[in-house]
Amino acid sequence: MIAVVRATEQPVAGRRCTGVIDPEVRLSLLDRSRTRVDEPEGVALRGTVARAGHAERLGYDRFWVAEHHGVPGVAGAAPAVLLTAVAGATRTIRIGSAGVMLPHHQPLVVAEQFSTLSAFAPDRVDLGLGRSPGFTAPVRRALRQVDRDFAADLAELRAYLDGTAEITVHPRPDGAVPMYVLATGSGLPVAAELGLPVVVGGPLLGVGGDPAPGLEALAGYRCAFRPSRQQPDPWVAVSLDVLVAGTSSEAADLLLPEAWAMARSRTTGVFPPLEPVSAVRTAARTPRQQQYLEQTAAAAIAGTPAEVERRLAELLDRTGAAELVASSSTFDRAALAASDAALAALFGRRPRDAAAPVPLG
């Protein structure tokens, strides 16, 4: 049997918001290895590894990477492989997937991959799991995607990791490998039934929209939660784009590359590499693309440190979240590094080596 790691008990949802971020809330980054125009894709992967090292020096609690297949704008396709590089570039920060899309994989293989990863980063590995389909029909066919029972696959994977399955996974995990469910709604009942913590994002958060449906869904998760060996109490993290800059207009500019890529993906079916702010400003766009761009920007939190702190404090208090997962990206890597540093400061983090250079890939 392996040691048990439990997520810290979350703050109570609905408490009075003071406009100040609760110091008990954890802080993490999700980097999807976004590519940039006229840049080799390997630079994006090396940039992810460099950003993980920067996050560790800034005092972040956790660093997540993603899984996307056949997407021109994202180089992160193999989280277990990428996390091995991240493990070698860091020493203390927790590292994890946000996430492995379980319908694309056999649970046994995922257990073996993350058990192996834990040998290189003992007691630092987290396994976030989702069930999003491939981006396009050809990708779904290439992944041999079939209808699967997500709850059953999660239970099978957990049994491999905790040593209760009929088959013993080798190597055995070096310390616990906690599982997290990435949920935008339908995954919440599954997580509650299995007693697993959740990372929620998208419309469920109600940022730029109506928060009521999301709050109802989170209340349902907490009410239906069944304690497990890993997690005795319900636990929620929230994930969204967060960018901090010196002025509101500068922060709004940082949102443009990602918002424009999202608008193009929703109207053309192709999720493209990031473009510079100047190119986005002058790009011809349809009214529908403009609408999607504005919707994407509205679902993020961006602004000056004071503006971001106020909005984050309200979101964290409203949802009772125990952790913020900032999934930020923008074309300018130096501006992104500065935003990461400013966000860490809002959470009271102290840089461990402020003078260390930040390699940009």
C-alpha cells in the first residue's frame, strides 16, 4: 500500500467577500504548450519546461500540463512525456496533468506512465483526468475513440494506483499519485460518487455570465460527495485565464492572442498558433468572430493587480475553491512571465530566487 495525500480542505463557499485573496487558497499554473506563428513547435515545449521552473521560483504550489491531439496551436500532446522533462527541471513544485483524456487511453497504461513519472518526482505527481473528445472527427478516428464508461475507467485506474487491482502495476508509485477530475458539469456527479476532487472551468464558473447554474452544480457535488481513501471531503479548484499587467488596457491586450485563436477555431474548425497583439488588432474578422473574441475575453480575469485581486477574491469566495488554476497564455512570453510573477505576489508568494533568469525557450 502507498501513502495517502489528501487535498487541503477547501474554504467554505458563500462567505463574505473582503476583496482580499484568502492566503489558504493554493495557486497553480496550467500551461498548454501554445505554439506561436513562425516558431518551431519544439520551442513551445521548451517554453513550458522553462515556465515550470519560473513558477517554482515564484512559489507556485503546482504546475499542470495538458493533452491535445492534432491541434496546430498546441504542442502539448503527451503529458506524461512532457512532465518527465518538467520533473527534471524542478525540485519542489507539484506537477500534474490537466489533464489526461481517459477515453483515449487504457487505464493500465496511464497508471504505468504516472507510476514511472513518480520515480523521477517522488510525492510530487498529480493525475488530472478528463473525457473531452478529440478536436475533429479525423482525430477521434485516429485515437480509436469509442464510447467508454468514464466512472468505471476512473475506478479501474485508481485500483491500479493504490494496489487493489487484480493486476499489480510496475513500477509501483513512489508515493501517492492523487487523482483529480476535470469537470465542466457532467463530470461532477462522477467525481462525487467516487470521492474525488474536481477542477472546474468554463461556463460553470459564471465569469462574464450567470454564476447561478455553476453554483448549483457545485452544491450538488458537495452534497452528493462520498468520502474516499484519497479525499475525505469535497474539494474544488477553479481554472480560467488570468493575466495581470500594469494597466487595464495592457492586460486586455494580453488576452487578444488567445481570444482570437479561440474565435478562429470556433468559426473555421482550426485552432491556430498565437499571433502578436498587433496582428490581432488589424486582422479582418467577421461579426461572428468578433462576438466569439469578446466572449472569450469576458470569461477571463485580466487587469491591474488591484483589479485582478478583487475579481479573484470574489470568484474564490463564491465558489469556495481551494485552489486557482491559472490557464493563462499570450503571445509575448516576457509579458506572460511578468504576469505570472504579479499573480504570485497577489497570493502572498515570495520568490525563492528573484534574480534567476527566465529562459524563454
